[in-house]
Amino acid sequence: MHTTLPTGGVYRNESSIVNLNNADGPGTHRMAYAKRGDHAVYFDNFGNFRSPKELMRYLNVTQIEYNRTPYQRSKQLWTTVSTVLTDG
């Protein structure tokens, strides 16, 4: 993520889905954010994870709202991946 965030500055209103891995990594985890004016929201499907410092710096905010409810457990992800690999 921190290797591919735009360098031209943040827009007043923007949103995106971001890979938390480096650009040359396998893409192990994705999250989403939205910024509207000075208000920013971070969503991670595992829940209760604060936003990365690189994202805070990029968005130029001191506080960011984030979800505390998990919508996926890491074991669910591994089960899905292993099922695809064994059934594929």
C-alpha cells in the first residue's frame, strides 16, 4: 500500500479499496476507505483494526473512524482459499 498511494495529494472527497501489501506482494489483505471533507472512514472486514499510519498521513487527517465489528475471520479466508485450491 505505502508504495503505491498517489503522490499528487489527496482529494477533498475520495474513496478506494487498497491492498495492505506492497505493490510487488501477493495481495494478501484489502481494506477500504472513504474521505469526505475532513471526515475519514476506514473499513477492514476483520474488524477492530485501526488504519495504517501511511493512510492517515496520505489522507492528512488526525482521526479516522473505523469499524469494530468483524465480518470475516481469518480461518474463513483460509478455508475459502484451500477449497478453491483443492477443488480447482
